[in-house]
Amino acid sequence: MSATRSGQLLAALPARLDGEVFETLLSHGSVRFERIVSLGHTAPAEGWFDQDEHEWVMVLEGAGRLRFEDGRELEMRRGDWVNIPAHVKHQVVWTDPHQPTVWLAVFYA
């Protein structure tokens, strides 16, 4: 039997954010939950995420903007979510520089 785990997604945010912080909250089989914390961080200009897994992502606090390889951009604010199929290239082009942006990402096969 596995241990019960719990936590608070908006608590214990890193005091310093020299770079984005990725924290795996739970991983089981082909599903992984991550908390990502950004503060004005973006992907490098040449950096595209091209993942083998599908990604469902939601903004819990703050705001960010995603760009897809086809040129579409998606502004995301608190409560917004998107499902990104595997191998759909995307990047983070803006996150709020004045408050942490907290993302909840679920990766699945």
C-alpha cells in the first residue's frame, strides 16, 4: 500500500526564482503531476518544448503566454487551462514579472 500524500499548491513558493522551478508532485505509471513556478521567465528564443507526452496545464496564480510553432499565441490567466497534444511544439514567451505564476501541469501518455 502506498503512503497518502498531501500538500498546498500555492504555499511554500520559492523565495528566489533565478530560474523556473519544476517540482514533481506525483508520478504514477504514465501520469505525472508537476507544479511549475515562474516569475518573468520565458523559454529561450530557440527553445521549443517537443514532448513525447500530452500535457494538460492550468494557471493557478499569475499569468503567462504560450506560443505554438504555427504562430498562434494563447494568453493564460488564473483558472485558464489548455491541453497540448504530444509533439505540438510550444514555448512560454511571457510570464508576469511582478508576481509568481504557478502552473499545474499533468503529463500523460
